[in-house]
Amino acid sequence: MATTAHTHVIPGSTQTALVGAVALGPVDPEQIIEITVRLRAAPERGGPDLQALAADQPPASRRYLSREAYCQQHGASHSDIVSVEMFARQHGMAVIRSDAAQRRVVLSGTAASMEHAFGVQLQDYEFPDGTYRGREGELHVPPELAGVVEGVFGLDDRPVATPKLQRQESDGRLQAAAAGVSYTPPQLARLYNFPPGLDGTGQCIGIIELGGGSRPRDLKTYFAELGLPLPVVKIISVDHAKNRPTTADSADGEVMLDIEVAGAIAPRATIAVYFAPNSERGFLDAITAAVHDKVNRPSVLSISWGAPESRWTGQAMTAFEQAFTEAAAMGVTVLCAAGDNGSTDGETDGRQHVDFPASAPHALACGGTRLDVAADGSTTETVWNEGPNSATGGGYSAFFSRPDYQAVLGEDVTMRGVPDVAGDADPATGYRVRVDGRELVFGGTSAVAPLWAGLLALLNQQLGQPVGFINPLLYGSLRCEGVTRDITEGNNGDQQAATGWDACTGWGCPDGQKLLQGLMR
């Protein structure tokens, strides 16, 4: 490992070993590693002015940047890219590609060259679910790159996220679902009063996947049984990841749930699925690839993977939030599942935790409910909580301060509150989907993100322009307009439902037509 004297520590780069992991020894020094170096926005240009976008303004009053304009005005500078490329070559690394819009330089080199360049020691680790290449401590760059390099991702390739879904077995065909037991997405669209006569024409919904895959024949069968057109599904490979379906017990369930829910709500929208490795690097690269995609141009991005904030590096959480801020500047709505393990988010330290990236201030965090329908068609909706390992996430961030739009929650709230909105998530009242030739019922907040994503695609279609960053509106002028249905019963452990916003279900579940009316004012 190189000396760290006269070097600059990258803020937020401190890493520790996974709980229960055992170091096996140094990695092979000749092992070839590929990394992403995250750069600052061009300092001479400054960041985007988001004051108007963060204000309580309807979409018609907002002026978004095109992806091309954003790159020109706020991408990484040519001089910064050249500086990092020179640094890499001086340390025996190859430059694979550079991207000013995504503010990244992709490098490849031996483990030994990486260790020397960033002042770190890489080791192989074994943990209960397998092995990973990892590191401990901080990352370093020379003084001339201080502030230029905001993060280095890929040296540590541990899995960071899990899909936020839970499965309940189901028999029978899709149309045989019993009301109050499981629902098809179109049934939920009717129950949540989504605007009729819209199908997502002209829209693109981006979906992030960190594993699993989809099978075209399953999609064809699923949409045919629902009597819906088959959406156009595009597969985008990020960091060499592929669409690799295996079995219904794998991450295939997440992939198919996301595509089928979003696609059934907005069947004429294009579905762009970004497959990436399950690591901080893969996750970040997938997000920036989607946000800055000049080909598919998604206006909605659905993310159903995450993990407790305590498991992420600070550099990753900062970079994700920056990417979501960039999305807001370009009119892209980012929706994230809030987690399925209640107020602890599955941690066992006795404290409350929230799931990331749902806790990022520029994400629309999606919590979960239990939705029951009586014989007369009336509905009852409560906080989803079937126990600590089957309950909606929610609480307060330990990393992000309260954003301005949440000032309405009062001075006692000092950190970002999660979630913002909610939808049906209890597996006992779950979503009927088709995965690897099987018809199953899934729940979890994983389903809520694509449900809301489909709704946003419909709203964008009707409005003729993207809604974009909707949070300030939900906490502002729309909060008294009945655009969401308040959930006032139940808890997720430490957090209790209440009138108005709460840290179980946010402002509640959508009333699609009222939301459209509110956005058109």
C-alpha cells in the first residue's frame, strides 16, 4: 500500500468490513479491477439553479434542462477529466471511457496499481452469503485532485442492496384473483382512481435492477391475460451486467414485478431496464446512466433496491443524491421503495433506521399499506405491518438533514423524514405477477415504486411535459387538495400513523385523478 503522506482524503470514503465478514488475505496483486472515478461538476459553471424546481410550482411553470444542455452547463470539465486521466496513466491504469454528463472516468488496472494510486489495501473477505473484494479505511488522492475527485467506486465490490419485495404463493390464472386477497395492477389503478383513457404513450419509465432477469414469453403471456398491449421493453447493460433470468426464487421476481406493474399501468410507455452489478459502483453507474440517457430519455425512474443507511459509504450517499438532483433539473421523477423491515430496516442494534436511497431528499420515497376491499367495493387501508420482517420502512434519516420542502412538518423534525407517499404493499393483499412460468403474488414496497412510476407516466402523458420533482408540491399546495388518501391507522414499529404526514405512509396513497387535477392548476 502506498504511503498516504501528502495526500488528500476523499470525504465520505471510509469503509469497514461487513458484519460477520472474515478477511482471507490480500487480493492477487495482478487481479484486473475496473473502477468509476466520480468528478465534481465544472467549478467555473457551478451547479444547477434548482430554486425554481424546488419551489411549490406546477409543472407548467417549470423550465427543465435537456440532457444535452445539462451536460454543457453542469457536467465535468474537460480539464478535470484530463487531470484524472493523466493521474491514472501515471499509475499504470488504462482509461476505458470518460463521460462529462455522468461526471465519471472509468479506469482499469491491476489491484497493485489501484492500491498504490489510492493509498489503500485490498483484501478478499468471506461472509455468510459468499465472498467479496473489499477494503477498510479511507481513500486518498494527490493534493492536485483534492475536490476534483468526489468518489472512487469499484475497489470494494460487496453486495450493497436487496430487493424490497416479499412473496406469497398463489394459484390460478391472473383474472381469477379474489378481491381483498391479491390484485392485478389495473385493479389497483381503479381502486386508486388513476385517470382513465391514458396509457403512457410517448413516455419512458426507467427501472434499475441489480440482478435477475426477465423472460419475453412471460411478459407476453402476462399482458395477454390482462388484455393489454405488450410494452416495449429495452434492456440496457451497465458495467457488463446482463439480463440473466434463472428461477422465481431469485431476483427475477423483482425484475418481473417492476416491469409488469409499471407496464400494466402504462402499457404504451417504453420500459428501459438498466441492469448493473449489485455494488455501490454498479448501483451509482446505473442511476447516472438512466438519468443521462440521451437515447431512451426516461422521465420517470423506479428503484426497488436499497439497504439501511448504515451500510453505505458517505461518498455513495452523496453521489446518489447528486444524481437525483441532476434528475430533478432535467424533469425526471425518481421513486424509491422505502423498505420492508419496519422502523429498524432490519438492523439489530435496537435503533431506528431508514432505507437508502429512499432517504435521499430528491427521491420520492414510497411506503406500504395493507389494502382490503369489502364485498360492497368499499376499501379499508392501514399501515402494512405483519411483524418486524414484514412491515413498511419509515422514520428519519441519520445522514440527510430535513429538506426545505419538509419544513411544514415542524421544527421538531430536523432530519429527512421517510416516506413521502404510499401504496398497497402487504403480500397478503399483494400484486399478481408472472415470473419464470409461474403466477405468483408479491408484496413489499418494491411494488409501490413501479405503481407510482406508472401513475407518473400517465400524468406526464396528459400534461404534455414531465411532472419532475414532485415532493415540494406534495408538501406544499397539493397537501390540502385531497391528492392522497391519508392513512391514519397502524404503525411500523417505532413510528405511528397519524392525521397528515407520518413516518409510516407519508401523505398516504394516491388519488390519481385528483392528483392530475391538482397538477393542472
